[in-house]
Amino acid sequence: MPTLDEELFPSTPGKFKIEQRSYGINRQFYRFFASTSTMFLWALFLIALTVSYLSFQSFVDSGTRYLSASWGGLQWEKQVRTSAEITRSGGMSVLVTGASGFVGTHVSLALKRRGDGVVGLDNFNNYYDPSLKKARKALVNRHGVFVIEGDINDARLLDKLFDIVAFTHVMHLAAQAGVRYAMENPHSYVHSNIAGLVTLLEACKSANPQPSIVWASSSSVYGLNEKVPFSELDRTDQPASLYAATKKAGEEITHTYNHIYGLSITGLRFFTVYGPWGRPDMAYFSFTRNILQGKPITVYRGKNEVDLARDFTYIDDIVKGCLGSLDTSGKSTGSGGKKKGSAPYRIFNLGNTSPVTVPALVNILEEHLKTEAKKNIVDMPGNGDVPFTHANISSARIEFGYKPTTDLRTGLKKFVRWYLSYYGYEHGTPVN
Ligand SMILES: O=C(O)[C@H]1O[C@H](OP(=O)(O)OP(=O)(O)OC[C@H]2O[C@@H](n3ccc(=O)[nH]c3=O)[C@H](O)[C@@H]2O)[C@H](O)[C@@H](O)[C@H]1O
């Protein structure tokens, strides 16, 4: 008597034939029946095999996802909750994306210091030295801010975070930064500044309660605008780089989420932010490194030999602008993905209002470092740079009292002091 397995999945057609013979069926009918049944059983066998393969694959997939995730578990959830705890009356709980970036680090520390709850999120990508990002993470961690290693494109992670904490605010600073790098790696800008932004907004729109969102746009949206100083009402439809185009797209995308879902949104156009714990890809940082190492620096020059200029803005002023924006952001009105009424949609320039030329920046660094730079002066390549930036900040001043107080000389002095200490220099010579 065959077992059920043997009946459904005969190991060889011969075996099947032998069993059929014992029933004494007509030979022709038997042949027809045998071949049809065999085909049927083989088909069954193949279907079963495919189904088991697919279930195994999905098991492996979910297993891999689970294993590779660096988040989850009771202990992890406890860390998230503790980090989000508010310790002042009327405080907020803020999810800070890009929390181990330059601005994210400073904003996280400032929020925590005044008693707000802060949970950080950062993907620690290698656009620039990830060890600097890890050092920033350790810094905020010492002050009670837990930074999760994860990407804003990870919708499951974002949903989980909103399940654990009813964030009142999101400070969205995660982005692919850098104007000129967009020619080298265009897709990283789409990944973070467009796709990641939409994934984050989707999570925010579905959260209950919906948080208010403040996020980093950029002075680069003014592109080829020639009207100075740049006002929020000026045209921003002539971006000069893909970076600028993705930030401009972010402004349009956030507007639709405000309009459809009642999310409160504030976009901040940062003007060339600099300071301690800054970004090594930026000019002031890489110039400092090269000057100290005796290497040449390349100084770009605009059309007709006109010097390039930037409205360099010190990090502490930017932090005040970020906190002021969070404090005045107003509430989102929707819940569970449904709009209940209109919510604020705002855009502000956060600049310094006094542009400085790039050669003047180099002179200040030379003075602070007591070393002369080896300068290569070259015409600005057509790689997305704009000739100058200059912010009109009256909207931010009126709305939340934004008033930058640090000039470039003072700010660079603080940056140089930090740089020498962080990289182990003493009087211009590395300690080790
Ligand atoms: O406000 C912004 O929204 C942006 O600010 C910053 O962009 P930029 O203003 O271009 O700053 P940065 O690279 O420091 O170049 C400064 C000046 O040095 C010149 N420059 C640069 C490099 C070099 O080797 N030589 C040189 O002359 C260069 O031509 C320029 O004139 C952020 O990087 C960007 O992420 C975004 O936040």
C-alpha cells in the first residue's frame, strides 16, 4: 500500500506503472490514464515545489531584513522613549533627521539643553569621513540624545518611531549636501532629497498626532537670481545645480503635503553655514586642512575676474533660527492622513546679511592659522556654483526675532580653535 506521499509524489514513473498493473485495467485506457495522471501529478509536484520555494524565499527575505536592521527590540525602544522625554514644561519632543550631521548635531544639543525630548536619526553615509559623524554621535549621546542608525527611506523604521513616540515636531536635516558633488553622484540627491523626503512626509502625514515639520532648504534655490539681497519672494525657478533643483523640488513637495494633509511646514534656506564640527567638504574646512598641511588651495573666481562671495552664516545663529522656527511653527491639523483644516506653510532665509568674498575668507584663515596659503586662482568651472549669495532676513526677524550676531572673523576663530583641538594640532603642528 503506497503512502500518501508516494501517491502524490511518485518518485519514478515506473513505480507508478507497477502499482497500476495490479488493478488489471484495460491496456490502452491504462496507457492514456497513466500518462494523463502522471502529467497531472508532475504538475502538482511542480506547483508544490514552486510554492515551497517562494515561501522559503520570503522567509529568508524577512529574516535578512530583520537581521540586518540595526534597530528594534525592547532595549532599543526604551532608549528611544528615554531620549524623547521632555524635561521642561511646555517642551516638545523632536525627531531630528541627519542628527549626526553638522547642523543636526548642534540643533540636537541645543534642544536637549533646554529640556526638549530629542531622538536622532542618521544613515552615516560616507559622503565625507564617517568617523567625524560617529564622533558627533558620541558627543550628543553624552548629552542624552540617542541617535539611531537608519535611513529616511526606511518607512518601517519611521512608522515604528511614530508608534513609540508621539513626536510633536520633526526637524528634518538629513540630506545629500554639496553643490558640486551633484555632478559626480546625481542619484544620491534624488535618493535623499526627493525620495527620502517623500517617505518622511508620508510617515508624518499618517502619524497621529501629526508633527509640525521644520526642514533644511538652501540658499542655492535662488540660483541665477541677480536681485540682491535675496528675498523669499524672489524667483527660484533657475537652479544652477541638481542639488539646488532637489531643494527647490523639496519646497514644492512640502507645499503639497501642507495643502492636502494639513501638515505644518517650515522650510529654512540656509546660507553657507560654517563653524566647529562642520563639514569637511566645504571650502572653509578644506582650505584649513590644506593650509595646515602645506598643500595648495584652489580659489575659484567669477566672470570678468570678479571674486565669488558668500553670505557665510555661523552655526550658533543658524541654531537660534532653527529653534525659533520650531517654537513658532504652529500645529498640523490633520490626523490619520486626513486634513482637518489649513496649517502654516512658511519659508525663511537664514543668512548673515553681510557677504564676504572667498579671497577675504582665505585671508582670515591665514591670519588665524598664522600660515600663508598656497593659492591657485582659477576661473569658476561650470559645475553648479553661483557667483554670490546675500540674504534678506527680515521675514525671520519679524516672525521669530532672528538676528545673527557672529561675523566671519569671529566665527572662523572659533572654528579654527575647534579644528586644531579635534585633529590634535598645537600651534599649527599635529601633536602626534
Ligand atoms: O548655502 C547653501 O545652501 C549651500 O552652502 C554650501 O555651498 P557653497 O556656498 O557652495 O559652500 P562651499 O562649498 O563651502 O563654497 C564656498 C565658496 O568657496 C568656493 N570654493 C569652493 C571650493 C574650492 O575648492 N574653492 C572655492 O573657491 C565656492 O565656489 C564658493 O564660492 C554648502 O556646501 C551646500 O551644501 C549648501 O548648503
